[in-house]
Amino acid sequence: MKQPIVTGVLIALGLSIASATALASTAEERFREEGRGMDLTGFFKSENDARSQNFNYDGQYEHAFSVDSAGEYLLESRVPGGQSDDYRVEATLLDDEGAVIARGQGLGQSGGLAMRQRLEPGDYVLRVEGQKYGSKGKQGNSYFITVAGIDTQGNRTDAVSDGEGLFVRESAEGERSAFIRNGDTVAALSAPSGAVTPNAPEPATASENAADPSAPEPAAEPAEPSNAAQPSQDQAFQEIVTDVKIRARKAVLSFAVQEAGTVAITTSTYPSGYEDTYRIELEVRDDAGRVVARDAGEGFDGDVDLEARLEPGQYRVWVNGQKFGSAMSGVNNYELRIRQLD
């Protein structure tokens, strides 16, 4: 039941955000079985055109991007702040037909990958494979790719999109899913086509959830009306996903319900197996700041697994996370997923 949903419009400058495909539960399991990490590596192959998601060493990954304007582009590898630059990256640049345009490689201690290539408008993929030297348990295990437009003097230009907070995938079946990186970006939910209400006991209503005296008291922030922007387009998404720090205590996601129905909200980490090292509390608040549903992890499972029937309107998800142990152990992020069931 751990699936997400989202809505919005991406505005590209020189490079437009790469199109993607919604993941149904079976596809999600396939991605997980293939060992692709959360942090959107594999779920969304690109964070935006300007920067890829973090890629693990000892694996092959792809960063897709689109060029709207002909010109010179610089493709580089970098490591997150504070991590070791003792690594090597090999890269292959492909066009939209899979033909190889250029190859390159770079050592982190020498500045990393630095491929300079003139590109015409079109879709491209940079296929990369990294190797780290020394112990993998120290100073980080990942790197990322950046794409920048450059002028004739070699200066960076604003020809690459940094993203507008929402990244979309569309499946072959027409289901749309999106990842939201900005808590004020509003995503509109839509039930899957052909969905019918199952012949099972009705899930707890929003008012029942809110009135449950045994429910935990999550986010310490005062309830207040949402300042999130209105949905940026009428078309809704079947899934919404965002990435949240376990220790976050704030509003992390806004969404709109267009038709009354049962909404499922779940959290999970990748890899799994750390559920007993943290506890997440979650509230759903309406546009007036009233708590309409809540849930919290308990026992040896710190994740949230909530279903609530919501009326049309705009809502915000507030979280209050607690991690047991240091930031250097276990996992530090979780994915928050929303899906309308009927």
C-alpha cells in the first residue's frame, strides 16, 4: 500500500526536465529487487536536468536530460560535501536513439569527470559507472552528475533548468506519478481509473482518526492555515512522493483532493530493515489548519500506514520524526507516499 501521487508543471529553461513513468506497486517492487536505492536513484532517474540524484559506486546509472538550445555543455561529476574524492568515473553520452556521442572518464582527485560537448536540441542520456578507492564505509559512498551550459569564454550560463519543485513520470498505462521536492508545491490526487470501493470494512474516517484518544500527538508546530500555492494544473496524479529527513518536524507535503475518497499515506525507507531505529508521527491538516487524520509508528515498526476518507479540498502533511542512534548509523531519510484508493 506504499505508493505516492503528485501534480504540477515543470518549467524548463535551456534544459527541460526529463520525462518519467509512474510506478505501480509491481514496478516499485521490481526496482527494489534490483537493488536501486531510495533517494530517488532509480525511482526517478533524474532529479532535474541540471543535477542528477546521488549514484552509488559499483553500479551503472543513467542521467537523462533534454537540450532545448544548441550550444556547449559541460557534464561533470561531484561528491556531496565532506565526502572523499578518491574515486573514478567512466561516462558514455547517448542520443535519443541510443547512439554513442562521446565517452569520458575522470578521477575525483583530479577534479572528476569533465566532459565538454556541443549538443543540438534533443534528448540525451549520460550513462555513468563509478568506482571508489579505499573503504566504502568511510567518507561517503555516492557521487552525482551536473550538466551546465557554457558560453564561448567557458563561463556557466543559466541554460540548464534547476527544476520547479515537481518531477513527473507517466506509465505506459497512462498513470501519472510525481516527486515533489518543495513543500509548497501542491499536487492534486486522482483515483486510479476504474477504481471501485472494495467490499471491505470502511477505513476510519478523518474525524474518527482525529478523535482517537490513543493517537499520538505529533508535530509540535501550531496548526495554521496552509500558505501553499494552488495546484498548478487541473490534471491530477495517481501518486505523490517526497523524500523526508527522519528528524524533520514540519509540514513536508501539500496535496489537493478533487473528489471525495479514501487516501492512503505511507512511509518507508530503502533499504528496509531499520524500522525499529526510528519513529514517525504524522498529521494531515486541512486548509484551515484542523487535524483531520493522524497516525504514528509503534513497537518495532516506526513507519506510518494511514488510510482516511477525505473530502475535496487542500491538505498539508505534517511530520514529527525521531531517530534512535546517531546520524552515522541506519538510515536518515524516508519516502512519503500518497495515493487515492477510490
